[in-house]
Amino acid sequence: MGGHSAGEVAARLAVDTVAGFIRRSAESLLEMVNDLLDLAKIEAGKVDVRPSDFTVDGIFGALRGMLRPLITNRNIALTFEQVGEIPRLFSDETKLSQILRNFISNALKFTLAGEVAVTAELGMHDTVIFAVRDTGLGISPKDQLVIFEEFTQIDSELQRKTKGTGLGLPLTRKLAELLGGEVAMQSTPGIGSTFFVIIPLAIALENVDET
């Protein structure tokens, strides 16, 4: 069997490069469309909150399996830990999962080495504090002021390579509000960031769609 010529190899590499670019562009466009649709539905009051009973262990287990394929960098460890005893939650598990997936996928995207740690613990006034901490690039103080605003993206070399939509974090804020909670963050440039979502153990009845 003869080997491929240099021209054939170069042509195949070029095709693979173009195919990869098209795939990434399509994925980015689909992500933007989905985020825009979700935001539009929330603004129009068309998003139902459907609470159910679930545990922190349950949602952590589902996220662990779902996000494992995203860990392509062996220099990053993804860990989940429940701190102390946490009662069963009565909230919209799907929307909480969407918030945490966004935080975790961002952390994995902007962390070159180290750890992405996801924790949950009881907060004050019957709340649960979920935190996603990374050892990534960190975010400057001026960017921290606007990061939850729509179409806001941090200008960095890694950001330009990863191509975000600028809609994921604003969507998490609105989803958290639907659950009667809030999002927050802490970050130190060059050290890492922690994103929080704080929700009540049991969602208030006025937040629940009764149809």
C-alpha cells in the first residue's frame, strides 16, 4: 500500500480545519439562538416554573455525568461537594441545572489548569448557596460590574478563542430570579473566580405557574 502524497495530506488537513471551523460556528450560532429564545420567553412571561422535590446529591450526580465530556484538558479537575446536611429542595431542578451548567462550562472554558469545584451549603433564611469556583484567569473589577449584562464579553485572548455569546450569564441571572433567588460573583485576576447562585430551599408559591 502506497502512502499519501504531501499534497493529499495537506488537502485533508485543510478540509478537517474547515470542517472544524464550520462545526464550531454552527454550535456557537445554535447556543446564541437558544439563549436568545430563553431570554425572550422570560421577558414575555412565557417561562413556567415547575418545581419538584430533589436532592443536592441528585443534581450533582446528573451534572457530573453530563459535563464529563467537556473536560478535554487533563490539567483540570472537576469536583462536586455538598457541605453539611442539606434538606430536599422544592424548586425547578431543570432551571437550577441550567444555571449551574452555564457556570461550570464557563469555568472549564477559562481555566487552563487547576480545579473547578462545585459546592452547595445551607445559607441564611432557609436558602442554599451553590458555588462554582475555578483557578482560571479571573475577571477585572471593571468587567465584574457588567458581566451579567446582555451581550457583555470580557476582552481577552482566551475569550477571543472560545467565542461566547455574551448571553449565558444574563440568562442565569434571570433564571435565578424566577426561582426566587439571585446570582453573585467574586474574582481576583490571575487567581480565579467564584460564581454563586443562591435560591430558597422551597420556592415561594407566587413564583410557581399553576396552570
